[in-house]
Amino acid sequence: MTNIDPRTGLESMDEHECWQRLGPQGVGRLAVDNAGQPDIFPVNYVVAGGEIFVRTGPGTKLAAAVITGLVAFEIDEFDSAQRSGWSVVVHGSAGEVSDLDKVLDAEDLGIEPYVEAGKTRYVRIIPADITGRRIPSQPIVD
């Protein structure tokens, strides 16, 4: 059964589908509160055990995620030619993986950064809620 929001025209995805879409992606966006200003960063990630692990380095992204402890995480996919797409957003709490055993476990997850510039730290996101929306299939009008 499809659930179209009459206000937006977008179709809601259930939690199971959201998790399915989160799993294979590997690149997402981490939104943080940076000294009272919203900020967003592209990140490499892996889903494991119902949590999201982000590989990063020291800096604004890590500090903001850990200091406030509250983040949003988003992935999406769009096809402009087909006028189709979807988006998944996770709200949750974040913390740095610091226990040596947990760091070694995080390293075993195989998060591959696109650049090797000191990406030796890990942030763990514990989801509080997850939502997803998609653009329903529509005929393309020329």
C-alpha cells in the first residue's frame, strides 16, 4: 500500500525500506550543530548492528558531532532524466568510538574514505528515528 502525502505529493517509505536503502550506499551527509550554525558534511559510512559508523578525521565535523551529541544523517538518489528519486533521513545521537576494542571493530567494518587525509577516527550514530520519502512514479511529460 502506498502512502502519498497530499501536501507534498511524496510517498513515505517504511522503516524496513529505509534500512535497506541505507545499507549499500557508502556515502552520505552528516548534519551537525556547529557553534549554533547548521553544517553538513559528505562522509563515508557503513551500517552495522542497526547503527551508522562514519570514518572521519579530527576537525569541525568530529567536534560538532561529539560536543552536541545530536546529528542528522541523510542519503539520497535522484535521476533527473526520469524525474525520480528518494531520500532517507536518520536523526540520532552521535559519539566518537574511543574504546580500543571498539575502534578495532570499526576498522574491520571496511569504511573506505575517498581521500586518505588522516581519516583515522570513527563516529557512531545511534538512530532515534528514521524516515524516507520517494518521488512516486509519474509519466514524463514532454
